[in-house]
Amino acid sequence: MSERRPAAAADRLPVLKTHKVYVGGKFPRSESGRFDRALAPDGTPIANICRCSRKDVRDAVTAARAAQAGWAARTAYNRGQILYRIAEMLEGRSGQFEALLAAGGTAPDEAAAEVQAATDRLLHYAGWTDKFQQVFSSVNPVATSHFNFSILEPMGVVGVLAPESPLLGLVSSIAPAIAGGNTTVVLVTGSQPLPATTLGEVLNSSDVPGGVVNILTGRRDEMLAPLAAHRDVDGLLLCSPDPDVTRSAEIEAVHNLKRVAVRGHEDWTDIQSPYEITDLQEVKTTWHPIGS
Amino acid sequence: MQSSTATASFESPPIDTVGVEERVARLCSRSIKKDAKLHALHLTLSMIDLTTLEGADSEGKVRQLCAKALQLHAALPDLPHVAAVCVYPALVGVARRALEGSGINVASVATSFPAGQAPIEIKLLEVRKAVEAGADEVDMVISRGRFLAGDFAYTADEIASVKEACGEAHLKVILETGELGTLDAVRRASDLAMRSGADFIKTSTGKIKPAATMPVVLVMLEAIRDHYLRTGEKIGMKPAGGISTAKDAIRHLVMVRETLGQDWLDPDLYRFGASSLANDVLRQIVKQGSGIYQSFDDFSL
């Protein structure tokens, strides 16, 4: 009998993973059945990714809406624990993310630095979840016999156009949104979608309830307009340096007067602050009668 | 009225469960788009029995539901009105006054809904009171316990006496298929109800899951078809419970059209018992017009 040997690398067809999208805590394919190729910088295909349609956007918004009340009702402390847990899981898979970033053309030492920065960014917002209310809420001076105070509440469902920065920018846009109790529909349309789809796997294994983060891959011109116009989306976070892109989304957003935050950064290294959270909050002011 | 022994002693055909499921799967794969979809959505609205059956129902809640029935969505004045408003007997009078002259029927559940565990005299009294208060339609529940114990004659007599107590009012017979266990029992109960005087057969109370699943509805539609072929009598169908999206409703319409034909695509012969379906249909109608996905916040409760 001949000895069994692994086939030589040259004989073997590589198995290209289809990176599926992350919606409602599950990993479906696009309802359209369409896919695109993720390419290395030299043009070789490295994976298949879903090319989502407006109906996937619709389904993702439904999932985000269903999850929103429960996520906002969690204690801020618990949301912080869960964000910390995402960081733990990300740290545990740092090698995989470094490889994905390297396959997309990032130099190896930069890739390692980016994964670390993304992990640390999650810790930053994990710490803020139960603190930003104290810092930004206020008791207001009024001239009438009222106790007047303002508190922050999550917008609800926030649509995120993810930045080109494939991991650090992505984490920096999602983390402040969910830290404040929003649920998100994230459109990943950049040239390197694989860290995003893999981040979905990390989120799914780190106590984040299904539907809090929904990640769709595909083409911006097919998904952004239906998301921006969707009347069940309460806010938009548009991470794009291109004013034409953000402007057209802002025009679509007028249907239900969504609040829109625009982030034009190319470099996300220093973009962390509690104002990233408060930009995706609504202020509720209460006039409470006192005295006689 | 037929005698109970004659009514109860018939054979219902056996049901091929796998065949039913395959047929349902095939019918669910139909794609209804654009104008046909819009037509189906309007038809769905006209078939809805807008329902509130909660212990917490008050006069105010029923009046508000009737206001919704009269005007589904202010921004779309050309919508059809729903078929009926369905309430508990104690609130029939309130609904009657609110809907007077609108063409919308008042339906009332009766016979100790939803369990049906009360003496027959009390059930009949409840039916008479509901009709006196102005109910155009009565939704009764069968005694599932007696039916499952094999006492078909009792069930047949019960339906026949409720029918008598209804007088002019239409009788819908709720089989509560979620408690019947098998499709064979669903078929037998359907046959029994139709032979005993039902004007409509209805799947469920909405209080038990599963409720109006597609296979159950298909079996009941086939029973209606066989009854029609045998007697020439057109019995109506009302799935209730669990149909909350426009997509589900359209699938049901496809199934009705393919099983019973065009005649049954009419509020006189087909109804949806639903509390949240109307708003999803409205959402889809507005979306068809504007191209923009809608929020439930945009529609009244």
C-alpha cells in the first residue's frame, strides 16, 4: 500500500471563503444571491463577499429595530462589560486580523499596530458607557418654579457608512454608537471588507445581542440611498471624505429628519472622544414643577 | 337542521402531510410584484377583521380601534375599509355605535372564548346577547376537549345550536387548530363545522401557538372546496393568529386563489383575523408609492 501524503500545494485548489454578512445575530447570505470578489492589491481574488441589496438593508433595519429597546434598556455598566468582551475576543483573534489586513496590503508591523489600536479603542468606549451621562447631563438654571434637567438618550437605530479604514476606522465608528445604546446597520463598501465581516464573527461570540450590530457588505451606490431614506432609521453616521457622497445621503435623510453626523477622516488613529458618543444621542429636557 | 348522528357519521379523507407541506412550499415561492402586489395589498385590507381581544379592552380602546377601521391612514384616503371589527360581547354595543352606517361589520367572539369550557346554556345566552347588542357576525369556539375525545356528535350539536342562536348573524366556527394536533383532525373538524351550519371556518383564537400555519389553512381550504363540490355551498375561510406581515397575507391569497378560485378572493368569503397586519400592509402600500421604507411610527395604533 502506498503511503498517504498530502497533495502538493500546487495541485490543490484553494477554498475561497464566502464572507457572509451579519444580520440579527445570524450570518445569512445576501437575499439577492449576488457576490463580489475581495481582491488583494495585486488583483488576485482572496475571498467572496456578499453584494447586498436594498432588501438586505431593509431586513437589517428590521433586526436593528427589534434589538434596540432591549439594548438601550441594559444597564450602562453591562454595555461597558460587553464592549470590553468584544475587545477580549478581538485580542484573541489578533493574528487573524493582522493576516487579513496584510492580505489587503497593510505592512505587517502597521497591521499589528492597527489591531492593537482597535482593541484599545473598544476599551476606551467600554469605559465611557456609564460615565458620559454624568459628564454631559445637566441640571439647568430656569427662572420659574421648575426643576429642569437634561439627559441623553440613544437616537435608536443608527445607519453607519463605514470608513475606508478597514478595522480601526470601523471599530471607531461602531463602538461609540453602541456604547450609547443605539443599534446599528453598518454598510461596508470600502476596498477591504474582510476585517469587517470577520469582526461580525467576533461580535457574535462576545455577548453582543443579535441585531445590535448588523454588518452588510456591497456597493455604496446600491445600499446607501435606501438606508439614508429609510424612515425607521433615526440617525446616520457617514464616514466618508467625499462631500458628494455625504451630501446626497443627507438629502435622502430629510424624509424623517434624521440627525446626520459626518466624519471625513482618512486617519482614525486619534479619533476617540466621548463626543463621538454624544453626537449619536438625543437630549431630553424635562420641566418638573416644584414649590407652590 | 340535520340530526346529529347523520352529521357526525361521515368519513373525512386522510391527509397526506408531506404532500400538503410540499404544496405549501411551492405556493409560497410565487413572486407577486408591482401592480399585482398593490392589488393584493388593497384586497388584504378589505378582508381584515380588525381585532382586539384582551382582558384590558375598554370602551375607549374599542372606539379607537373603530376609528382606525373607519380611517386606516389619513394620507391615503382611497383605501378600502376593513371588513369588520372583532371584539368581546361586552363591547359589541360600543363598536356598533361607532361603526353605524359605515358598512363595516361588527363581529363578536362568543361561547366562552377562548377556552369554550362553559355549559352550553351559558354559551347560547352569550351568543344571543352579542347578537342583540348588534353583532353581525359571531365567532364561536368548538369544545376541543369533547372533539378530541371523539364526541363528534356533541360538537356537531353544539355548532348547530349556536347557529340557531345566531339568527341572522353570520357564524364563524373557530377550530383552534393549535390544539387539534394533526391535520387529519383539522380536516375532520372542518367537515364537521361546515355540515353543522358554519358560514365561515376559522383557524384559531389567536391565544394559542401555533395558529394559522400555511399547511393548516391549506387543509381547511381543501375541505371548503370539497364541500362546495359536494353541495354547491360556498363556505368562507378566516385564518387568524400569527399573520402579521403583508408578505404572509399575500401568500395566503395565492393559496386561496389556487385552491378555491377567484370567487373566494372576496371579503364575503375570506377574512384575516389580525391586530397588527393592517399597519404592515399600509407600510407596504406607502412604500410601493414612494419607494421609501416606512416606519411603524408613521401609522396609528
